Amino acid sequence: MAMKLLIQNGRVIDPARGFDDIADVLIRGSIIEKIGKKIPLDEVHERINASGCVVLPGLIDMHVHFREPGREDEETIIGGSQIAAKGGFTSVCTMPNTTPVIDNQALVRFIKLEAENGPINVYPIATVTKGALGEEISEMGELVKAGAVGFSDDGNPVMNSLVMRRALEYARMFGRPIISHAEDLSLSDEGIMNEGRNSVLLGLKGIPREAEEVMISRDVLLARLTQGKLHIAHVSSGGSVEIIKRAKAAGTCVTCETAPHYFSLTDDAVAQFLSMAKMNPPLRTEDDRKKIIEGLRDGTIDVIATDHAPHLSNEKMQEIAYAPFGIVGLETAVPLVITELIRKQNFSFIEAFAKLTVNPARILGIDAGMLAEGKAADIAIINPEKKIIIDEAFIASKCKNTPFLGMELFGSVEYTICSGKIVYRKAQ
């Protein structure tokens, strides 16, 4: 007989249906059997009292770096999946800039097979170009057949416009998005942080926001030309938001994501946290941060994705010029969304968490991101009023590279359920 799990008295929120009400959720096996008031308790194997908590669809992060194969000392597929479960995520997409890069069927299958032993769903993103060198398009049909849900050379832009055009055309045949790392390398020119007042004061080489905006402009024009599915990764500047907003209004098939650090921090953080605040694209100004928030509010920005990028302390704590870009983000995403967007900016739970559930599911074409009867029992139970301290004990990841250490935030993931199984339970 299939196991039954009853979640009682939670505030059940499904952004896909606009549902928000106090209700119970009955899970039988791997499926949500019933959502309703005061569901009878007969033959239930386990109950979760969700009073004071929100009960959401399992979160989806469409942009993580799990480092396997090649840098298992930093993160593995299984270890990263466990960290994701702790953060409330039941589905993640792994970026292909591993060693070697994910540009063939065997490596896509390796990720899928390895993930079968983990607690959550892992969807591989494959490279746009062979070797992520930007020169020759990958065997997209074979990669889709092996299980790739999208294509990206993340970490590197596709600098050649004709290659990007062909990639959008080929990916369109399979209904898959091209996920663009929008950076003009000739403009970023090995910079370290946002170009502006702070870079001058700190004496650090700057990256102008135009390095991002020029490439986004090119890519939306190519998406218009090809009718391909374009998704812009890690949007950081207000100008980028405006370009994407105009492209959407013109009917271009473009979606985009930002990361929690871009609506939570500015380049002021670099002076305080140095390499811990070094990321690509870099933290921008307060004006950019406000425009990112406005883009989230008006729907221009479709998705919040963490860009979880672990680095060992001996690498990250080098001089800032030599330290690698990137921060970990899976464990801090929910607290930052609740603290910065819901509590400070008055976003509704539906508005905020649509960007972590139904929106990425639709962009990727995966059957996830809904909390409804008959759907997979992928669920996150979060206490939005519980305070947490982001310290090294809280960060369970192998790598602790985050500028949020020491901060007090709101929003504690209490349970994560994937396919009907409790895969994370917060210690009481």
C-alpha cells in the first residue's frame, strides 16, 4: 500500500493557479491526492503540522554549478542536491561548464544517472558549442535525446553572432531555450567589479554595465530574427531590464532571470567583503538594484535563480584580482526572497515564488512547479516568520563563499518533499 503523508493547517500557495488559502495536503505515494479543509486522518502514516508555515510547490533553480565532473572537491551532484533540498528546491538545472564541459550524450547521461541516487530532480543543461569554445554548435538533437533541457555556454558568452544565430535556430527545432551568458568580453576586458565610483575608490578594474547590455541587445535581435527561445541568465543592470522589457513588448520570445544577490546587494559590498562579493556579472549600483526589483515586480524578470557557484576558501580568499567569480546561493535564496522582496518590498508570496516555481518550469518545459491534485508531490514547507543567522554552521555546503555571512534574515525551510518523500527535515 502506498505511503500516505498529510500536511495539516498550512497556508497552501500555488502560484500557477493563483491559489492561496489555509488547507491540508494529502500525499499518497509520489502524488498529491487531495487539497482541502480538514482532510480526515484515517490510515495516514505521517502528519506534518504546518501551522504558521507556507506550503509551496517544490522550488526550481534553473542555474546551479555542481562542479562534477572535474571539481568534486568543491561540489558533487549528490552533495549539491542535498544542499538544494535544504534550501527548499526539488528541481535544479546544472550548468555545463565542468571539466570536461557537458557537450556530449555520455556526459548528459552521467549527470542523470548520478542524480538518480540523490534526493531531488536534476536536469542537465548542455553546451551551446562544442567544448564551450564558441565556434561549432553542439550536437543538439543528440543532447536533447540524452536528457538536456536547454543549452548554455555559461561562464563564456557566444561571441560570434552567426554561431549564436544558428544555435537559436537549431534549438528552436527541439523547443529548448538558449540560455545566454550576456557579456561582451572586449568591454568587460578582464575587469573585477562594476565600473563606477567604487571601482575608482578601490583601485580595481571595472566592468561597465554596457558589457552586459550590448550582448543582450544583440541576442534579442537574433531571437527576433530566428524566432528561437532566448533566456538571459543573471541579469544585473537596470539597462538590461529595460532592453528586455522593450523586446517582450515587441513580441520577441525572450525570458530572463536574476539572482538574489542582485536585488539584495550593491557594489558597496565589495569594499566590505572583497572577494566574497566578487561575481560575474558584478554587483551594480543602488539604482540598478532598484530597477531589478521593479523588473521582478512588473514581470519583465521571469525567474529568480541562484547561480550557486561554490569555491574553496583557499581559492576565494586570494587577492581579489586572482580570486574566482561566484558565490554559493542555494541555502540563502529563500531567506533573501522573503526578507528583501516580501517583507521589505511588499511582494505577495504568489508574485515572488512564481519566479521559483511555475515560471522556470514553463521556460524549461518540465512537468513541475505546481501544487495541485494529481501532480507530483514536490513541496517546500517554509516558516516565513522564523529568523535565521547566516553563519558557517548554517551553510552546509562544502564551500562557504557568500557575502551574506553574519546576516540575520527571515524565512526558514522546515521540510522539503520530493516525489512524496521527505528529503529534508529541519532539526528541531
